[in-house]
Amino acid sequence: MPQLDFELACTDNHSKARAGKITTDHGEIETPIFMPVGTVGSVKAVTQHQLNNDINAQIILGNTYHLYLRPGVDVLQAAGGLHKFIGWHKPILTDSGGYQVFSLAANRKITEEGVVFQSHIDGSKHLFSPESVMDIERNIGADIMMAFDECPSAGSEYKYVHNSMQLTHRWLDRCIKRFNETPDKYGYTQNLFPIVQGGIFKDLRTASAEFVASKNAVGNAIGGLSVGEPEDKMYEFTELCCNILPTNKPRYLMGVGTPWNILEGIALGVDMFDCVMPTRNGRNGMLFTTKGIINIRNKKWATDFSVIDDGFNCATSNYYSKAYLRHLFIANEILALQIASIHNLSFYLWLVKTARKHILQGSFNSFKNEMIPVLKQRL
């Protein structure tokens, strides 16, 4: 079966922003794209019907660590893979679990073989190795599988990041070997993306990006730049990686970020983004809008009967008022979480779609420069 295909349609004249199209067996993805995070096979507070019809998501994420623990690989295999299990018929990308293992620092041990960790659910011990993670991701049934990596925390010393990067590279070779030894599952093509690491050290990032580029994968990811480093460093090292990673393959900046982070990342040549921020912040009453950031719990919205956001076309954002949504949050109604999550995700998808339109029209840079100050302001 054919591998994932990437067609580059246009590059902006005044930046490195790109408009393209990724083709998988589960459908096409127009880039730049934002991917809602469905960690355990569910984008929190949002149904698959809403993802498809209201938010217009083109691809979602699942997480290997969480899906391995619950519902378990046996259940997913019996269902015929994650797509059938959750009723989602568009592409799915799975993170390898490397970031979750990184976040479990107190409950894991890293060795050459892999990572022994304790489940956050019941304390049971498990081993993730490059080989076992490839097998798990195959069985989950992702269209795009991420290689197993180690993600050093922000502020890690040079020696640690250097050794971690080399370990990630050795693990990548093992991932590729196992991936090539095993067949696609469930009758469609699965694809492997390596991950660039190296912290915020220029020589390490350069070495890692060159190593990853040399593997000639169908797409590449940039990891370890959403773990607490300053924004200017995120942009600097994203640009460094994009300058090295091949132009004819999609580039995925993992775990990023705010709406302005995404526009800056697009300007640097990134094609794919994911982040829990739109849903997590939405559930806490923070709304990203075309006019700025709203804390909907503030009393100032109690009698504001204007719609949540009339700056883009969204049935939810154009229908419910700020006053009503505030009331739902203050009353602890579950509907508040759903409306806020749908709004934020719809806004993120609108933002990347509009960025794409401006790239194709040759006006992306001016659009970005006009939008970012607006997006950052608190209303």
C-alpha cells in the first residue's frame, strides 16, 4: 500500500509558511493543521460527531501510554483498531508515550532497553521499549505513529541532554527496524514519524535534526519545545529544525501551543500542531476568540448578551451568549465545558484554515502581524 503523501502547494513570499496537503488512507489533511488531542480516544467534552461536523477537525490524536493502560491493546484489537472503537473515520496520529513517561519522572526508570514505569492508575509496573511501542501503536491502528523518544525537561544540563539525544537516536533506529519488520494492521497504511530532540543547545538540535532528516521518513516531528522553555527559544529552535528538515515532508511541532505560538510556528515552516490548551483552558473558562482572550467567569460578562464570537462561522460560537455561558460555568453545569471546548477548538481550526488561505493568497505575513497583538489581548 502507498505511504503517506505530502503535496506542497505554496510557500509564502515573506516567511517560510507553507500550504500543503497530506494524503492518508483515512483521508486528506490540508496544512497547516491543528490536531485536537483525544488522549484516551476522546477529545474531552466533545463528541466525534461534533468534531466532524461542528469543529471540522481533519485529524485527531490518541496517546499510546494512556490507551495501552485503558482500555488496553486487547480491547482495541478486538474492536478492529481505534478508528472503529471510537467511531472516527478520518486520520489519527498517536504519540509514542515518551512525553507521558517524561512527566512521570518520579515513577519511571530509563535504561538502554527502554523505560520501566508505574501506572498512574494502579501502580503496576510496565516496560516501554522502542519495539513494544511500535507494536502497541500498530495495534492501536494509527495512521501516523510517533517514534519512541526521551524528552528532557527544560533546564536540563548539556551532558544530560546530549546523552538523552543519543539514546533517542538509538531508539529511533530500533523503532525503524521494528516498524519495517511488522505489517500494517486493519487494511490501511501506517506511517512512522521520527522526533527531533536536543533541548535548547544549537549543536545538539542541529545534530538531531540532521540525524532525523537522514532517515528519509515520510514526515518528521520536532519535540521537546513545549516543556517550559521561553517562547523566544521555542521559535529559535523551531526555525533551526525547519531549516534542516526536508521541505518535501510534513513538519510537526509537538505540543504547541497558544494561537500566537501557532501563527509564529507556521511562519517558521511548521505544518502540524497539537495542544491540550483549547480544551483544557476552555474547561476552566478561558476562551480564545478573534478579538482576544476572555475569562468567561468574570462578572463583566454577566449581562453581556452578545454571542461568544461573531468573528468566524461556528454554530456554537455564533449562537450562545457570553452571559449564558458565564451562567453555566458559575452554576457548574456540564454544558459549559462542552460549549467552551467546541468554541476553542473551532477557533483553532478556523485560525489555521485562515492562515492557509492567506498563504495561498500571498498575504500571510501581514495577517500574522495584525492578528497576534489581537489574539494576546485580554478582554
